[in-house]
Amino acid sequence: MTRRAEASRIEASRVARVGWLLAWAACATAGEMTSSVHTAFCAECTANFDWKSVGMYHSHRASGMPGKITRLLACSPAQLLGYRGLELGPTFVHQNYGTGVEGYDRSPTY
């Protein structure tokens, strides 16, 4: 693995950890830590992922799953300008590293 690819992998991992910590901190500061379970799922700023997100939020509520749920939403700044699905449910928005970020060594999803 090249240094550049390794640096990109480390940065993506760091962003994911920061997102998780921010979601956890938001619940903790709101005094809503009723469960040690926090469901997080990934999505992008597209209509296809919006439908899947609605399904995740509904399933989480209908199943009685304990704890909170957070959508980790990957959006480019351009996508975010016109995106209308931010209010679907609890969401943490981060840069989409899978779509042409300068200096990012694109690799296939796994």
C-alpha cells in the first residue's frame, strides 16, 4: 500500500470515529443515554439512500430496538447545497470520500 493510500485510509477511519463520538456526545449531553446501544448506518445524499434511511428509521422504531439511531450521511459540498433529506431523522453529515475528493486514492467499496 502506498503512503498516499495509507494516509487516505487512516483519514477515513478517523472521520468515522469522530462521527461516532459526536453522535454519542450529542446523546450524552442531551441526557438521553438510556441504553448503551447506539445504531449507526451509512448513507449518501441520493433519493435511493433516502428510501433506505426511511426504512431504517421505521424498522428501528417498530422493532423496539433500545437506544438511539444515527445516519452517517456522506455528501459532497455541492450535493449538500441542494439536498432536501436532512430532516428524515437524526443525521451526522460528513465529506463523501468515495466521490472524487482531491488527494483521495479511490478504492472500490468492500
